[in-house]
Amino acid sequence: MSMQQDTKIQSAKPKNSAKLLKRLNAFKAWLYLLPALVFLGIFMVYPLIDVLVYSFEEGYNSASQTSFGTGWFNYAYVLHDPYFLQAVKNTFIIVIITVPLSTLLALLISLALNSIKKLKEVFQTIFFLPYVTNTLAVGLVFMIMFKKTPYTDGLINMILAIFKTGPVDFIDGPYWAKMFVMCFYTIWVVLPFKVLILTSALASVDEVYYKAAKIDGTSRFRMFTHITLPMISPMIFYLVITGFIGAFKAYSDEVAIFGTNLNSAGMNTIVGYVYDMLYGDSGGYPSYAAAAALILFAIVFTITVVNLLISKKTSIR
Amino acid sequence: MKIRFDGLTKRFPNRNKKIKSEVVAVDHFTFEIPDGKLVGLLGPSGCGKSTALNLICGLETPTEGKIFFDDDDVTDLPAENRGVGMVFQSYALYPHLTVKKNIMFPLQNLKGDQKLTKEQLEAKALEAAKIVQIEELMDRKPNEMSGGQQQRVAIARALVKMPRVLLLDEPLSNLDARLRIQTREEIKRIQNTTKITTIFVTHDQEEAMSISDLIVVMKDGAVHQIGKPQEVYDSPVNLFVAKFLGTPPINVFTGRIKDGKLLIGEDTILGKDCVKDTKDQEVFIGIRPEGFLLREDKEKNGKLDGKNGVFHADLLAIEVMGRDTSVVFSHSSSEIEGTRLRAIVSSDNQIDPESKTVAFDVNPKKVFVFSKETQERLL
């Protein structure tokens, strides 16, 4: 019945009813989106705006909800804080070393995994195990392996001794040694996910391309550079972009190895600095934390945009 | 260049590991493909024709037997040294490269003295593109082209090195019906221009018949018949070949030879003169759809002599095609009970669709008799 009416109205005033239908559909669309929008609004948009506001409020106190005034003071303080600058330096070193290295290593491991036939699943499982292991547990193991105590030099130093070097205190020793452990650990932790993604990407390249290339006398190296790499490049870009973002947000890995007092260890990261400003021993400064968080956001945002621009330029399809 | 197979065999281990016996994909191929011909490798799916192609191009190594290109034994030669060009069923065009770069890809693999300059590369690519008439598409990417155009690019890429043999795996299967007819003529034309010995694989008999100089009919890894398309159609060696070629398919009946006559049910199909020197036995009788000649009028006028070549069947339907008419009928002696059989008669004939039965004369040339045990052709 209503259908009939609808068609009647449509035939009588086609323009009007079409407009009405469009508006009704738009209304329905918003209605369906409403639950998600409400949650996103309360738990994401509102806090984001709040953080932005805090970052400009001088000496904001969350308990009394008061502040002394507004301005760039928090940013100026954070940018002149040597702890923050150290954290930025650490973060950048970790990002620049671990992201390319872990992606490259993952690619090599995936290629190896892809080319073996026997026990392929077993090896894939082994390489994926670190991913399901807790970060703190892995960190503990790393610490024990690298730590030098009055009683023992640790496993790594024992190995180094064979090559007549060391011992080096990797946990409480010089900066480069600590950074080495940190990067080593970060790469080890992020590797399994990348291996998983890349092995499936490699497996998804149609075998027929390699057959065609083989008949045409293509060398294995050229097959890799001219067929495999372009075909899996979307996945590599995905890994690089998420890798950058993840490495910039590193914090728990540092805690796992060097403990919570990262500033004194000189191994703090930007996120660690934000945490310290909020809850640490020197904490209680939400305004500084907010400013630091927004600086981190600006860095990550810029890098991601640059990444996307590059990937678009070299994109294959 | 001619290609010769000598006892070529490929066996695969059974996919179900519990079964010990091997699958024979190619079973003792021994024949020769003459130089500069277009050869269709024809058979139902899973008969080993693609494996045969892979053996020729070197992607698979034979279990036993040898392959010769002219007089060179290429059996152990790796694919890249055989001088073959291959067009894959899915074309296998590199999606990230333009048409030009796809075509140039094989040339860029050349090393040492054979290495080409950029100008030579471009010139050769253009030459190959001209053969398949895609010069104006050189800067497109594969996904910006139709299936037919992609097919041409794939052929150009296979031709650019001027291979000794061109292989096409199901070249038309990914195209729509109209494009299929166009492309098969195109393949014929390209083969005619280049004079390269070309082998293509298909399960579509019409495709194979229409453009091949020679067809090789395969089943279960074994070659059943080799010959010119018309020869194979007109004198199939066994029931399989007879059934496999021809659309609509051949009509098969169970019948018998008795006293030198060929009988289906009570109807005498061929008289005494036709069946000689053959002992009385049960047989399969195949009659091509065009082998039936309508007898409607004679019967009505009572002029039937009833001596030779009359065949009665139950009329089911008349399908008018314009050029000719298809008479659909059933017969109690058809090989598989209740099959809808088909005769194609001239559209000049007026058939009463209401009548229950239909009577045919039979053209003896279109009747094939096969042994019931071996399914081999008797006459």
C-alpha cells in the first residue's frame, strides 16, 4: 500500500519526492553512524581537544581544574628541558636504526622462509613466537643476557670474551652500549609481525609471473628487483609507515630493559617523558605532558605524510 | 622449426599421498610437429595438455623420453635456453610495468654481446607491438586494457625475442564469445605472418578446429589422434574422438551388426553393401547431426521402400536457427538412456511439430561404427 502511494507521489511530483528520499537516506546514514560517532567523540575527539587546551594552559592542575594563564610557556619549557631533548634524540636514533633494519631483516627472513619447502610451517611458527610473548618477559631475558653484575658478566659478555673483547656493561654502561641493546631488542620484538606480513605478501605473488620470467631468461636477482619487490611494495610501505609510528611511540620496551627511571639511565623516549611528566617521580605536570605529546604528534604526523607522499610517488598501481 | 617427441612421458606422484600409484599426465608422446604450422593440442580438462606445453617450454622436466627441436635434443636444456615464447592463460603481464616495458622485459635479460642499446630495445618492442597491432597502447598499464588487448601484449612479449616456438596456453579462455572469434583469427594471422611453429592448448574443439593446421586430440595423457581438423572430424579413430569433436555433438546409439547389416533397434541403418567383412556383434553407432536427412515427405506419400537407411525416432522439439533447423529427438537405443539427440537439417524442410515421430535417411559418410569393447572404430 505504502509502496503504491510512494510511486503515486513520485509520479505526481518526481522532483520533490526524490529530494525527500535523498534527505531521508542521509538521515538514516547519520543515524547508523551515531553510536560510533558518540564513542569516538567522547573518548577520542574530546580528549584530543582537551590535551590541546592543557598544552596552552600554564601550570594546569587537574585536581583543582585551575591554571595561571595561557600561552606557549609549556612548549618553551619542554623544548628547553634537557631530559626532553635527550628523549627526542633517543627516539630518533631508535626510529632511524630499527625501522629500516627490521624491515630489511624481515624481508630477508621471509624470502628464506618462502624458499624452503620442508618444515616451512614450523619455522614460520618459530619466527612468530616472539610476537605472542610479553614485552616485559622478553625484556627480562634481554636484561639477564646483557647485564653485568659483580658476580657474572652475563651471557653476551661471555661470548664477547671468546673474541677477546669486552666486558661491556650493556645495561648500566656507556650510552652506545645501552642504545645497542635497545635497538637490538626493538628489532627483535617488531620482527615477527613484519615477517608474518611479508611472508604472506610473498606467497600472494602469482607463481605465473616467475614462470614467465624464467622462460624469458630472467636472472634471480632481476626477478627479485623487478617482479617481487614491486609486487610486495604496498606491504613494505605499510610496514615502514606503521613501523615509524610504532617506533616513535616506543616506551614499554625501554622500561622492560632499563626500568622505570629512564631519565637517570639516559634512555628515555618521548612517550616516556610524557608519562614521567604525568605520573613519574618528578610528575604532576599535565601541561608539560600535553605539550610534549603534541610535539610527538606533530613529528609523527609529518613523518607519516612524507612517507605517504613517497609511497604514492613510487606506487606501482 | 619442427618439434619431435620421442616417448615423452611425465608422471606426477598422486596428490593423495595414501595412493601409491602415480598420475600419468603425458603418456609416451611420439610424434612430430612440422615446421611453421599452427598446432592445436586438444583434450578435455585434466588430460595433460598443459603439462605437455610445460614440458616443451622447459618449466617441467620429463620423467622419460626426449624432445627435439629440429635435431637438437632440448630435453635437459633449461627453459631460458630453448628459445621458446610462451603466452600464459592469465597472460602473466607484469601489472606494475607499462605495455612497452612488459614487451621489453625479455630483451633486457640479454647479457654480454647480445645486450641491446636503448634504441634497439625500443625498435624491437615496437616491431613486436606492430605485429599484434597495439602500437598505440605502449604507455598503458595492463589493468587499463581489455582482456583482448592484454592477450595481444602477452603475445607481443612472447614474440619479441623471435622464439623458435610459440606456445599458447588456453589463449582464448579468458575472453568473451565475440572477442574469442576475433582473437582466434588474430592468432592465425600472427602465426601466418611470423611463420613461427605455434602450439596452443585448448579444451574447446571449435577453437582448435577453426584455426589449426593440425590438431592433436588427447585424453588421459595419451594422444588419440593427430591430423588435419577436417580429417579428424570425418574419420575419428575411436568413440572418444568422435564424441569430442563437433558441435552439436555426435549422436551415439547402441546397435548391432547382423548378417552384414547395421541395425539400430529394428531400423536398418546401412544395408548389405556397406557392412562387409565384419562379424556379427554389438556396436556403438555414431551419427553426426548433419548426417540425418529428413524423410518426412516420402513417408507421407507412402513411397517408402523400407529397404535401406531409414531411421525412426520420437520427435521432441524443433529448433529454428534460420540458416538451418535442429530436430531434437530421442531414441530408445541411444547410448545413454533419454539423451536429447539432435539432427541438423536444411531449413527448407517443413516439419510438423505436432507429429510424435520423425523419420530420417542417413548419410553413410556420417555414420561411424565402433566396437563395443574397445571403442575403436570398426568402419
